[in-house]
Amino acid sequence: MKLLLLLALKYSHAQHDAIQKLPCESCHQLAPRSYEALPPGADAHKPCSNSGCHGPRMSVNAKKPFCDECHESAQPWGASPPRLLHRDDSQRDFGWRINHRRHLEVPGLSSCDTCHQLSKLVNGDEVKVLVHRPGHVDCAPCHGKQGSSPNLAQCASCHVAGKVTHPAPHAGAQGKWRVYEKFSHDEHRLDVRTARLKPGGAGRGWSRWDRKTAETLSCGTCHATVARAESVEDIDLLGPCAMNKTCMGQCHNGKFAFQGSGTNLRDCLLCHTGVDENTPAPPSHCGAN
């Protein structure tokens, strides 16, 4: 879920929470149509201007006006728009959590593509696939209703302080077989099996196949265990013998990608690091040597 909060340049949720714990909804209202959280200040600077917070410092009679913390310029008769910005994901004060298993059990939400729609953009020879990351407006049909639980106004139900926005799946017992150093989701957003051969194309992978003719590849094609996961950290991509059904069974078999069947060391090193001929194959690689 992409968080679209506009935040003051110097503001820290952690610092304010340490001084005075306030529920999120005491500062943030939801926009009428997008349901996105609005920055505080829509109601005459409340609650920032409350007497127990910044009220005394925001007074026009204060020795050091507090206005320039958020405004480029401010006078008693008017102020410039608040100095706000979009924070990068890595700099946000909050991450998110969502129970995939519970949502996939809801009628109409059984497919990953329901929330994570993929859009292919073709610009000449360049092909990009955009992944929709759900926001409040996507959740509103269910969680924006009066009396729904949790309600969109109950921020802590989905947003967690101090967590990264995109947590990684757990390492599991086969840590050395992780592919994070070499794997790219962007390179796998198109289904090579649906692509046409390039005229005169040679080799394997996208040097041989035309990206512009390929269909998008659904998240669920590889992330089959999401239906059992309560959070992103719980997702175990490859269960026992799964490679024969996913990577090696569908694409990395010498036909669409790799030179061999995906079971020799040369192929292994295209995705994995820190393995050699003596490294035992993990349980997901049934039949691998």
C-alpha cells in the first residue's frame, strides 16, 4: 500500500509520539474522495495550536514565531502555503502490514491482480510494466464503510511505526540460496512464454524474445504461498519441489532462459551466489544434482 502523506520538512512522528501520544486521527483527516490522510492544519492549525502543544509558540505575540517551521513566510494577515513534501519510501516514519491470507479468502479478491494490477507501457523499443500498489481509495469499498472493522480512520490497523515500507520475505533455512543479489522483479514482469521470437534472435532470454509482444506475468505465478501468509515476512516463495513447477519447470529450462535445464552449476550461478558443486540442493529443487 503506497502511503501518500504530505509531511512537513522537519516533522518527526517518533519525536511527537515520545512527548505526547496522540491517535493518528487526531491530526489526520481523510480526503472525501481519495480517502488519503491529509496533513494537519485543515481546522485552523488544530491540534498543533492546542495550548498543550505548540499554541504558545504559534502566537503572534511570541518572541520567536513558530510559523517559519512550516511556512516560507507568515504574517498575522496571511501565510504562504505549508512547506510540505513527498517522502521517499526509505525515509517514511511508517511502514504497512496487511494480512494477505485473510484478504484472499474474501469473495472477489482471490487473485493477486485484483489489487496489484499490472500495466504494460510500450515506448518504441522500451517496455515497462507498472505495478499498482493499493492505497486508501482501493480499500475504501470495504473499509470506508460506516462501522467497518477496521475502518480507514483506524490507522494503526495497517500502518506500523518504524517499519520499512517494503519488508522482505524471511530468509528461511536455505539462506545461501537466496537470489536477492541478482534477481530483478522488473525483468520478470513480462511472461516470456507468451512473447514472439525476434527476427534473427539468438541465445536465450530477452535477447531472443520480443518484449513488446509479451503479456504481463501475474504475481501469483511465482508467489503461490501468499494465500497462506499473514504478512509479507511470512511469505515462503518456494515450498518443497516448487522449482519444478515454477522457475525451472516453466521458463528456466533451456527453452526460454538458461542454456541448460537449470540443474547445472553454470545455470545456478546466474541467480545464486556462494554456491558450488558441493552445495546440497535445497528442498525446493527436487531432482537437482
